Amino acid sequence: MRTPSILIAATALASGLLASPTAQAYDLKRTSDGYPVHWTAFPVRFVMDARGPRDLGLAAAERAVLGAFRAWQGAPGSAVAFVYDGRVQRPGIGYDRDAEVNQNVITFSGDSWTYGGEPLAVTLTLFRRGSGELVDADIVVNEHSYVWGEGAEVDNDLQNALTHEVGHFLGLGHSDTIDATMYASAAPGEIGKRTLHPDDVAAVQQLYPGADLDDEGVAEVGAAWRDDKADAPADGDSDESLPADEAPQIGCDAAAGGPDTPIASLLLLLLAARRRRRAG
């Protein structure tokens, strides 16, 4: 079976503060043709790698994952909704057109890091070039370069970083508002990104306008998904490659650095060269 051509793009949530934020606020990710990257239906389901992070207990890691998704689901005036499928043993990254159920994965890198640079995490999003429709999103947490924990007493709070990454999972770019969740860097010990800033709320309202959700309108994040199979994305289950204007692209987001470290968008291939393992 032939698969659609894909492109990987990466940006970074950096450790440390960036200097001189501008007046510009949030940004929406767009395809090369200018379409906003977005999900077309909610709830969007996701799973977590059952191995969990090596430096943090599985229960704490799951708490961080669910807290990150709940932050965005709780945005007022937005239709965003998620359902958690639970822990999965060794889930695959990327969109599998032959799978009965495609999975949006939160996973942990272990000792290796193949995405270039030293980001805190990356979010890989597969979307259709001709419409911006998202068909898959996976978050990979960088354990190669960082030790992860929980709370303000640790350098790298997992929920803080993941809440930023879920914004990219939804199709948001970085914000120039320094207190926003989608601001492109995180200081050691920061937990402020756990809570959405008005700038983040405005972004998600623009991308996914809708009424506030209630208990009858959406399943609670953390509830088990009831369906046996997921619907394939429109035009996504053909034996032929998609037309050029519909070929999915991949976008990715997350990073690390100090006060003077610039944050740039990185355009990477999925099979990027494996970085040399750092000593210590």
C-alpha cells in the first residue's frame, strides 16, 4: 500500500526565558497553502505510553497528562473536548492507515532523541495540506536531555510542558505573550503554563468556537473510549496516495535554552539523524 508524502516541522518549548517579547500575541499553525491546522470533530481521543517516564511514577505521569488535556478542554467558549483511551503498551508514533484504531500518543523518549536540538518535548501533527485537517498528533517527551518531575520544586514539571504541547496538538503556534501557556520557553521550576492565559483562551476560541461544555455534552477526560473502532479520516483510507493538494503534512512543537537562546522553527525529517548520547 502506498502512503501519502509527509513533511515534519518542529518548533520548541525552551527551558529558560526569552528576551524582548513583542506586542504580537497568539499564532495559529497553518499549512503551506494558508489553511489553519485543526481537528474537524470532537472529542479527540488519545493514549499514554504504559511505560511512563523513567524519572517519575506512572500515576504522577498520568496525572500530568490528564491535567494538561483538561486545561484546554476547560477553555470557555470553545468546543474542544478529549477522551482518554488509557495506557497502551509500546504505542506507535505516526498515523497508521492500516490500523483498526489510530492512536494519538503521549510517549517518552528514553535514552535516545532523534528529533534534533534539545527541546523539552515535540508534538508531531499529521494534517492534510489542502485543508489543514488534522488526522494524527503525537507528543514525545525528551528524557534524553532532561529529568522530569512534578511541581515547582523540580526544574522540569511534566504537566507544565505537556499543557504547552497540547496547544500544539490542537494546532496552535507560539505566543509572544510571556505569561501565556503557548509562550515558547519555560523557566526552571515553572508551573504557570498549567493554567491557560486569556491569550491562550482567545486562540482556542478562534480556532474552535463553541459553547461551554457540560457533563451531558462531552465525556470526562479520563473516561474509557467505548467504540471498538475509530472512523478513518475522510479520503484517508484509499490504496492510492492522496492528491498532491491533499497529501498530509506533519507539524511539531516544543524546546530548551537560556535567557539569550533564540527559539526558531525547525524543519526536520522524521528519520532525523540520531543525536550522540550525552554523558552523565
